Amino acid sequence: MTSWKTLLPAWALVAVTGCSASAGFVTAPTVDEQHSLQSLKARLVGPTAVSPVFADGDRHDVAIAVMKQLANPAVPEVDIYRWNRAGWQPLARVTLDIGGSIAADGGATTPIATVDLTPASTPELLVTVHYNAGPATAVLSAYGGRWHSLTFRGGLAQDGDERFNVTVGTDGSLRSQENDCVPNCAAGHLVTTVYRFDAASGTLLAQTNR
């Protein structure tokens, strides 16, 4: 994402929680985990969004999206923590595209959802970031042994780590709707691109445009 600098306060269009028997799964936090998570979130400044607690074997992890003032404007960032007896300890940090805004948790919707797209032992994280053109979604994964943003490859937009108006299909695919700008962007039409995870390239590869 390169040109959308005005922020939208709108919520994500979709939030999906998923699990499978062969991958990581969402789990209820213990009382100690919940209290420590509340304390951790209270120390953070600005809007924050918290993922469900998810398991990696017998270990519990959680992700928190924050706005980090590394530059002007602030940069959206996702910090991943792992639980041990002393509390939530930092595990990984993924910086998202500048110019977007993290929406704080509210109501029954969260801008961080979980879904299984890869063979990784933890679920992927769908993180919603808001631009003036609409809500965009980044997909974070521990596939390959480290947390990182998966690259969307193909479709109307140039390769990148975010796509607009993303929904998750029951078949494990992702669908993004973008303006084809034909004959121009004001009179363009929404085109749906279907993406699936490709293990050979480690990317979300466009399957069809329709």
C-alpha cells in the first residue's frame, strides 16, 4: 500500500476465527493470562487491538496491534507475546505499511482474527489496517519459523503485504475486491481476486480474477 494516507475510523468488513486439528488453535486464556493481558494492554498508549489467545503445542501466544510513533505518521505494528510464569514475554514484532491506522477493539468485532492458511503450527493472523480507500488486511504467519507478513502475489494490485476488502472463504482461500479503474477509477468496477497460500513460494498467490 503506497498512496492512502488519510485514515478511516471504520471497522473491518470481516473477522473470521478458524482452527484445524493439524494447526494452531484458539484457546481460552487462564485467569492469570487474562489478568496479565489486561495489565499489558493498559500500559500501551493509543489504539490497540488484541487477538484471541492461541496455542502452539502447550504454549500460549497472543498478538497486540499498536500504533508505534517511529515516524510521522505513526506506523502500525503487531507485537506477538508468549506466556510464561512471569507473564507475557515479547516473542516477535512485525511492522505494517505506514499510513494506516489500527482500530481499537470494540463491540463484538476485532481487527485481528485468526485463520488457518498454511501448515504452520500456529494460526495466521488477519490484521485490519484502515486507509482512506477502505480497510486493508495483512496476513501474518509463523510459516518458515519466524513471524512475518505474507506477500499477496498477482491480481490487480502490485505485489504487497496488504489487500483491500478481504474475506475468507470456507475453502481456506482469501478473496479481495479492488477497483479495476476501467475506464477510470471514478467509473471503475470491483473485481474479485482469489488467493491461496502457495507453499513453494511462501506467498498468497492469485488464482483467479473475476
